[in-house]
Amino acid sequence: MQDAWLMPAIPGAAFVILLLFGKYLPRKGDWLSIAAMAASFVIFFPVLADLLDKVDTEGFTGGGKSWEWISFDTFTIRLGFFTDQITIVMLGVVSFVALMVQVYSVGYMKGDSRYGWYFTCMSLFAASMLTLVLADNLLLLYAGWEAVGFCSFLLIGFWWEKRSAAEAAKKAFITTRIGDVGFLIGIIMLWKQAGTFDISDIFQFAAAGGYDSTYLTAAVLFLFAGAVGKSGQFPLHVWLPDAMEGPTPVSALIHAATMVVAGVYMVARMFPLFQLADPVALDVVLGLGLTTVVLSATMGLVATDIKRVIAYSTLNSLGLMFVALGAGSTTGAMFYLFVHGFFKALLFLASGSVIHATDRQDINDLGGLAAKMPLTAAVFGIGTLSMIGIVPLSGFWAKDEILHSARDAESAIIYVIVLASVAVTALYMTRLYVRTFFFQPRDRQAREHAHDAPLLMSAPLLLLAALTLVSGFLVFDGVGEALGFPGGIGKFVFAEEAEAFKFSWEVALASTAVALGGLLAGFAIWQEDAQPAKRLGERFRPVYELLFHRYYVDEVYQWAINHIVLFAGSVLAWFDRNIVNDTGVDGSAGLTYLSGFQMKFLETGKLPNYALAISLGVIVIAILFLVLKA
């Protein structure tokens, strides 16, 4: 664990080398970026082994290394890297998925004019996310937090010559900055009372009653605002579907292992503070997560861009993770994050293979690709079934944990909503798969040119598919113990005490029934030429329009920008120009100029004028003297 800092340091060094010398290296340095990411993934295993050796030690809370950065008087800031059970889950997902994405990118980005710059940005992206994960203090965490936002801006807008890509990059950057302002306020509030940025020290200070309950609640809600922006929760979810304008491997990395899961990880990392705050803090987490689940699931029903549909499924998954956190289950949230990283990367990269082979990404232009792309269809199917939550794929076990959390929240409405979202997810994911791979092609030219991806792109798909099939079994104690863990995921990642896996036939049967029901209904509605779907669309046209326009949230924001923000900006601009600049700054300068201009008439250089002025002065003084004396 002492050497975990090397995991972000190596891709960080690769970024510097590629930035300075990339254009002179063979293949623009793609091999260096991949080698650096592979080195980080290799280092993960001794870090994991070291942690597993110590995890059963009494009093073990994690380990790492830190360095003094700033010190004066009694104030010291240390920057360091910290590893514990939650951290190690993230390290495994980030390092493996990032490696798979970079290997896949060699084939996908081949021939791109900015091929070298792409791998330069990907190295920085991975280094930033690993720094965020390992940070032992809020300052370093915030630095990594902002760095991943900057990298997402570069990569979403990678093809900046496309207006849509440039606009999507700006939208993502500005929207997430709104949440980040709250995040920074929360960090400052915690530091102001505790006098330290160190996360462990802040936990101890809070546990000792150092924070007033209301003050702590406000601070953690500000922290959560950052998570709302980064992880695309309502109402700051609007950037995430548009982020599909970047290269598909970028979408895979953002959705599976970096940007959007940073918010979930941060809340899980700071969870002890949420538990100590008023219950309203976790209620807000739960409420916004549940709202995002409902909105994303329904919007996915009408989206036609293959990547946007998968993006809505990401919003849905992130919402479920926050539902678990709001219900008090760190285990459920982190387990879903773990398996989600594999099947979501698989879905995006498989969709990239479809786009790469057909040059189409609207599902209305696809269809009938299963025969031409059997490998892609197979792995895409595995990812789809896992997202739906079909047993025994990893998504089933993870959603089962979420459903347990929802039921344990002692609110029937929460459980019913989450269960209903499983059915809707099955509907739109089945629609995506059926419209892409089954029945007659709607664009025969696209189908004729379709083919499975080359080995360099197919190998990551196969590895991710394998993990999607088996990673869910980590929920069982026997599997965990066989791999060297104390037990299943609940005995390795937890908030207060180890949690044994609770299998409920009632929950499992209910989730399986609604998932299969959604799958079969989706197949029936969207088979062949999708006439049932068209009839439903016409019959419920207002509902369709509402979903198609994404509940008009973007339109509301645009109206607010046009009529409120820009008006307020024009008022402030007028005040700045006329009051501050023209009056306050230029006015004082003008007054000085006017005074000098008037005073120059007193200095004429003519002796008779001076004599007259002296005489008049003597007369005035004499008159004043006589008046005052009288």
C-alpha cells in the first residue's frame, strides 16, 4: 500500500512525455500510454495483496504514504495517498477498464488526425482519476476532481470542429462546475471547523462532536452538490447524454470508470460524515437518486442514438447507486459500481464496434446485424442482459443488493419504484438490442459493410464480457474466501460492520419476473417494423413528446439563461461599465484632469496678474480682519 502512489504517477509521467515529445515517438506514443496503464494495473495486485494481509488486523483502517507540502506556525498541509477497502475496489475498476479502453482505442482511433493527442489526454484522464481515488485529503481529492472534469472537456470536445461536440464539451464543463462550487464550499466548511483537510482527521473530529449537527448537514449537502454534477443526478443530469459527442472509447471510460462514478465514490468515501449529519442529508441523496432513476429510465424509451440509450442506462445505474447510499448501504452502492464498470464499458465498446463497422449510430438505421457481427452481438447481448438484471449475470446480483437496500429503507414506495425501474430498463435495453441486431436491416448498405471488429478491438470485449459473467459471484462468501478476501463483498466493503449476503427468494423472484416481463414486452413491441411501438407513440403523443424532449429540462434551462442569466449579466455589465469603470475609475481620473485644467489659469507667468492677485488678497484679508474685530 505504501507504493500505491505509483499507480497515478506512472500514467501521469506518460502524459508529460507524450505532451512534450509525443509527435516524435513511433506511433505517436500510443504504446507508451498503454504500457503506463498496464504498469498501473500490474501494481494494483501487490497493493491488493498487501491490503488483504492487513485487512483482518485489529484496528486496521487503511494505509498509505504522505508528504508535507506547506507548513508554517501550527498550520500544516500534507498531501498523500491512502488505500482501504473502498479505494481498492475503485483502483481495480479504473486501472483495468482504462487499460481495456486504451487497447481498444488503437483500432478505433486508427487514422485520426489527432491520434497522438488522444492518447496524451487518456493518460492524464487515468492519472487524474487514480489520484482522486487515492487522495488522503480533500485538497488533493479536489485537484483530481477538477482534473477529471478538465480531461472530460478535452475528450468530449475531441472533434471540436463539429459544432455539436464543442457545445457538448462546454455544456458538460459548465454544468459540472455548478456542482463543483458547492463541493468546494463543503470542503472549506469542513476545514474551517476541523483545521485540517486530512479525511481521517476530519472523521475523528466529527465523531468527537466537533461539528454542530446543522453545520455538518449543510457541509455534506454541499459536498453532495459536487456529486450531483459529476455523476449526472437530477437536476444537473443534462450534460451526460450530450457527452456522447466524443469518441466512443471516451464514452466508455467516462461512464464506466472515471468521471461519472467519481461522485458515487466521493459520497461513499465521506459516508461517515453523512451518517453523523441529520437524516435529511441521506434523504436528499436517496430522493435525488430515485428521481434520476425514474427520469433516465423513461427517457431511454424514446432515444434512438445507440450511445445515448446506453448513456441513459448509466444515469439509471448511478441513480440506483445513490439510492443504495441514501438507504445506508455502502456495500450495495460499491458492489454495483464494481460490476457496472465492466458491463457498461462492454456496452459502450460493443456499440463502438457497431459504429466502426457501419458508420451509423441511430438504431432506426440499423437492424439485422447479428448474422454479420456475431461476436459483437454476443458480447452486446451479455452486457444488455446484465444491465437488465437477468440471473446469473453480475447485474442481477448487484441490483438484488440495491433492492434489498430499498426494502430495508422501510418505505414500500421506494422499493416499488426501484422494482418498476427494472421493468422499464428491460424495455429500453431490449429495444436497443432488437433494433440493432435482429430482424430486417433498415439500411442495407450499412449491413453489407458490417463486420466484427479486429482482434485488437475484440480482445477487450471478450475480457469485459467474461468479467460481466462472473464478477457478480463475488457477493458470495465462498467465492470471496477462495480469492483471498474475508468473505463476499459485504464482508470486505461496508460502512460500520461486515454484512453477510442476504438472498431473498421474494426479492429475487420479483426482480426476475419484472425483468423478464420487460424483456418479453420489449421484444413484442419492437419486433420487425415496430408497429406496436408506433401505435403506442401515436396514442400517447403528449407523453412521447415529453420523453423525447427530456421533460423539457433543457428548454427550461435555456429559457432561464436567455431571460434571467443574460438579463442579470447585462445589468451587471452596465453597472460595471458605467458605475465602476466610467464613474469610479475613469471619473476619478477625469476629476484630476479637470482640476489641473482649471488650476492652470492661476499660473499665467505674467507679473501684473500676480501683483493684482496679491493686492486683492491683501484687501480681502484686511476687510475680514476689520469685520471680525468689530
